[in-house]
Amino acid sequence: MTSGRPHVSLIDGLPPRFGAYCCELWEFRQVAVMLIQRDLIVRFRQTFFGLAWLLFKPLMLMLVLFFAFGFLAGFDRNSAAPYPLTIFCGVLPWYLFTNAVPDAMNSLLSQMHIMQKTYFPRAIIPLAVVIVDGIEFFVAWLLFVLGCIWYGYLPGWQVVLFPVLCLQLFLLVASIGLWLSVLNVRFRDVGNLVPFLMTIAFFVTPVGYTLNQIPSEWQLLCSMNPLVGIIEGLRWSLLDGASGFPLVSWALSTIITLLASVLAVRQFLAVERFLVDLA
Amino acid sequence: MDDIVIDASGLGKRYRLSHKTRADSLKLWARNLMRAGLRGTSSADTEDFWALHDVSLQLHRGECLALVGRNGSGKSTLLKILSRVIPPTQGQARVRGRLVSLLEVGTGFHPELTGRENIFLNGAMLGCSRSLISRRFDRIVAFSGIERFLDTPVKHYSSGMYVRLAYSVAAHVEADILLIDEVLAVGDAEFQEKCLQSLQRQLQDGVAMIVVSHSVTRLHRIAKRVAWLRRGQIAEIAEASSNLLQRYLEDDCGVG
């Protein structure tokens, strides 16, 4: 039954190196594919409206925010692009963030029964969850496309930055998710704290409003939130806003995202092998 | 020696038993940290427990080693370390070839998914490529004998059907080394016989196995060597044809 190369592995209880770990992730990619497939199937099986749920939730949030900020507060008056499209650029990344971070956070605990019985690089579990939410994120952009058709609006050349910003958003979400997922195994408190923090984060993130609608002396502080640079970047990329590229907030967001990813990976690799013992 | 597939030396697993409330919350952790900072480490509250201590063994190609021992003697801990579910505290093991651990049947089975979908999911969990499972799909289904329910979600399966399907996947994976923990005790007598025969076939093909089971009669048929674990250590290791199994049985029943 021996096939091909005799693969020798050493079990010594030491933390894995980053490079070797990445190779192993690739080796076990089939597990990730199956987990992603399983999650996608299970999410929509026995639901009557199926995929429509993906569009319905962001649409409702957009309408509520449009009513609050556009209609009541009158923020839409000095907006170059149609205000609902501006809100979509905030709502869609926000939805990914608010879904994927808690999902990833809970993923290791909820899949612990598998981890206790078989080996594969554990990072597959939170990463697969982020990818599933990521797929839903891309489907939800259909709303934006429909909005563009409705308003007869066509994005300019700046749209080339869209994939870069999405990648940055994924990196941010995956990093926070990885970090919280191991933290949640050790300290279940995290599971209580994070949903609460999400509620607060919603109000300090320009989802229903834009960065230049808050007083200028507060804009820098607000940009310490890495989501701000991404959302404002998306608005620039897709809506060709009157204001220029949000350089400061985007640069801050990039630095914070890269920093978070390095810290998260280090933390994850350091404790990965103990996860089953800790649970 | 080229046909050694597992070479373990001095494996040990230590757990810290806490005699106080575990610092499971941030509050307790912070409090302990403060105390530890004030008067050194609080090691007085914990006690070391070696679930496995200084275990060395070698496994050859096409060989089946049986592990026997009472509950808590470290059999499962050893299998978990070798399958990399938990890390050893001491020692190391070199593993040559593809190791597949069957510590339970149906790892990753999801109740909402159909039998067909679960075969692929479980196969991936056991480290098989999709194409391998596709090629062996018909054999897996035939082995399980549940063709009619292949497209039914497994939540509607009887427990017998569930384990039959799960074991059928496990029996068809491509491995050089199999670690099996008590999963042979599934299904009815006929199905168990089928499982034993498939294991014997794999042994003849050169697959090496470590099997944990409390069913000594069954071990006799496939195991060449038997290791007796007591309190985390290998107390004895001998040929299966020796009287070790018999003595273990007497000891286990409290006769000896």
C-alpha cells in the first residue's frame, strides 16, 4: 500500500515553524475544502429562502442606516454618489467583519470533537470559517451591483483597487479570528466579551456615515480602527468620491493589519499543539 | 533497519493536576498572576501526573501490536501522541509513511449531510484525496451495505447504520500505519467479522497497526505482539502467542 515517497515525520512536542506549517496547510487543503463545502451545504439546507438570506440581511441594515443617517440626519445632501451605494460600501465589509470574527472565534471550540480524534493543522478550522463567510461576502456584493444598475452608476478606473482592499479586509478578519479562536479555548470569557465589543465597534466605524462627516480633529483617532481605512478605501475605489484617496486612514489600516497578522500567526503557532489539552 | 515505521523513544505525557479551582476565567488568572508575583509561583497547588512515562517501542512493516491495560493506563494517550492530537511532554517518535488514526469512527460526520457527502468529508479528515475516495466509493458503499440510504442525511440513520458507514470509510483509506482505538467493537457479529478480515488483508499488504482493544479474543487473531501498559509505562511486551494475554485477563478481572 506504500505509495510514492516514504514520508518521515518527527513527533517531538516542539512548536512548528512558519514555513513548514504553511506546507502542511497545503498538504491538508482537502480538509479545508470539505469543511467549507460542509458549512455551505449545512447553512442553506432546510432553509426556505436559501441564498436570499445573504442579500436580505445587508439590504435591511442598509435601509435602516439610510433612514437614520440619510433621511433623518441629512448626511446624503453633501454626498456625490447615491447615498445607498455609499452605505453598501460600509455595510458589506462590516457584515463580513461582524460575522467572520465571532464565527472564527467559536470555530475551534465547536470543532474540538474533531480535533480530539484526528490531526490536521488546526488553523484550517478558523480559516475555513473565514472563507465561508468570505464567499457570502462576495455574493452580497450583488446588492451593490443591483444598486449601480438602479442608479445608472458606473465605477471608474479606481475599481482596480477593489481586490486589494478585499484582500486586506480578509487578512484583518482572519488575523483577529485566529487570535481570538485560540484565546477563546483558554478563556471562555472572550466569547462573552466579543459580541459586546462588536456592538460598540459598529458605532465607531463609518458604516452609515463617512469619515469626512465627523469633526476633522477626531478623524485621525477614528482611523486607528483598521476597518476605517478599508471602508473609506472601498468608497474611493467604487464611488469615485469627490474627496481624494483616504491615504492616512488606509496607511494606518495597512500597518495595523500587517501587525495584527504577524502577532496572530505567532500566537497561534505557539499554542496550536496544546489546544486539545487546554479545552 | 529499513522496515521500522514507528520508532518511539522515551515518550512521556505530563498533566498538571490542580487541587484548586482552575484559572478558567480571566479574573482567576489575573488573581493567580498577582499572587504568583507576590510570593513566587504557586506550584504548591498543583501536582504532576504522568499519564505516560518513558515509553519506547518500535513497530515494523506489516506488524500488528496490541496495547492492553486497564482504564487510565495510558493506551489512548499513547495513540493520541502518535497521531499528533496531543504533543508529548518528553521524548520523541519518528513515523515513516502515512499514518491514519482511527480513534473513533466517523470523525467529522455531520448529521445534516447525506451518507454520500459524509463519506467524502470523513475521507478528507482521514487524509485521503477526493480522487482516492471517488475511486473506492463503490467498494466503501458495498462494504457498508447501506446503498439505499446513501442520499439520506445521516441524522436519520440508526446507530448501527451510522457506524457501519463510518467504519467502511476507515477500512478503505490508504495508509502505511493504522492506529485503532476500540473502534472494532462496532456493528453486529457479521460486520465485525468483515472488519477483522479487512484488517488481516491490510496486514498482509504490509500495513502496520497498533490496536487498542479490550476484546482479547479478537486481538489474538491479528496481533503478533502485545504490550501491557500499567500506570503509563510498558510493564511487559511479548509475543501474542505467549501467555501474556492470559495473564492480563486474569489480572484485569482481579483474579491474579
